[in-house]
Amino acid sequence: MRHGCLQGLMLMTALAATGATHATDTDIVTITRLSQAFSDASASGNAKALDNLLDANVVFMGEDGTLSNKRDIVGGAAPPPQGVSNTLVQSDFHVALHGNVAVTSFTDNAIFVTYGQTAHDSFRSTEVWLKEHDSWKMISSQTVEVPVEPSQVHLPAGELGQYVGVYQLAAGHIMRIERQADGLVIIGRDNKPLPLLAETRDVMFKKGLPRVRFVFERDAKGRITGLDVRRAGHDVQHFARS
């Protein structure tokens, strides 16, 4: 939904011009207002507002890694269809002023309503704004989606023992999965047991690490033979069961 990319050369060029215009506390109020206005325009597909807020050479990187320029953003803006509405409300807003350049960071809290059904999401963003001729324009932005832990399912107690064992990546590099109380814990090289929670059968995660999954493998007889550690959907490491 939002986009952005922090371009070092563009920022250094802007910083070099700080002698011409000096930002003030009033500018912080202005930047706060303009940033929320951009979120509003993004959510509503207001092409005219986006055109007014963006510098001609703005560079964006969206939460999906897509790079966009002003033409892409303004040309692709359109109001949502009837029965659909999007809202972006900022929180945790901070501004750092560097002469006539302002760098912001904040959370965009999204609400998507689609034919009576409501969904929520959150995005962390940074923006760079440049003041020229007494007018602030956005020159860069970068957005990432805030990862959220999946809902936990409770596997039957009789199945938990299937996962208990030692899993080895290489000699001397192992993980252990053990029963503890009514659940499972995973113990790594630091020897600290951490709760291992199930998202579904054979797919688990550690509390506090929503981007990482432990995906268990089974043989033809249904016995667990190993696990893959995946980060953000990518296979990172394979551990064979000892």
C-alpha cells in the first residue's frame, strides 16, 4: 500500500543545501500533517493529493520490495470500488530535522473493509521530506510490514511425543525438542528452553519470532525425519533428526 526507498545520493544532495533554508518547530507540525495526508491519499487512491505531496524525483520502496517513481504512484492511484474502504492511521510518529531535510518514522495502522468484512495490518515506514521554496515534498520512503505471530493451535497431547528428539545441522550444531508441562520447548546452542508453538500440524514457531517457522518432514511411514528452519518463507537451514 505504501512504498519507499532511502536513496543515499539524493539525501546527501539535500543535506548539502541546508544553508539555504532552515527547518523550525513549525516545520515539524507541517511534516506531521503532510505525512498523515499522504497516508490518507494512499488509502483513498487520491491521485491529485499524491501528486501535490510528492517530489518529481521521489523514489519509493513498498512493503513487497517494489520500487516505484512518482508516475507509477500517481498513475496507479484510484478510489476503491463501492463496498471497499481503506484507512491508514499513523502512530509512534517521530521527526528528525536536518536543515531543510526531515526524516520521519512511524507505524501505519491499516483497516481494510471489504463488503462488511474487516481486516487489520500494520506497516513501519520511514520518509524523507525536502523543503524547497517554502514547500515540503516527499523525496523518499521505505515501508515494511510489521510481522504478527500466527494463531496457535493445540495439538493432541498424544502427538507431541512425535516431535521430541535431537536435530542436527552439522557436527556440534544441534537443537533439542523436549516435552515440558503440556507443550514442547526447543533448546538451541545457548541451552535455553523456549516454547515451541504449533501453527498447524508439522509447522511450528517460537514465541516472539513470527517470521521464522520450523517445518517438520516425515518419511513414508509418517515418522519425523528432520525439520527445515524457514525465515520469511525461505529455507534457511535443514536439521536431520538424530
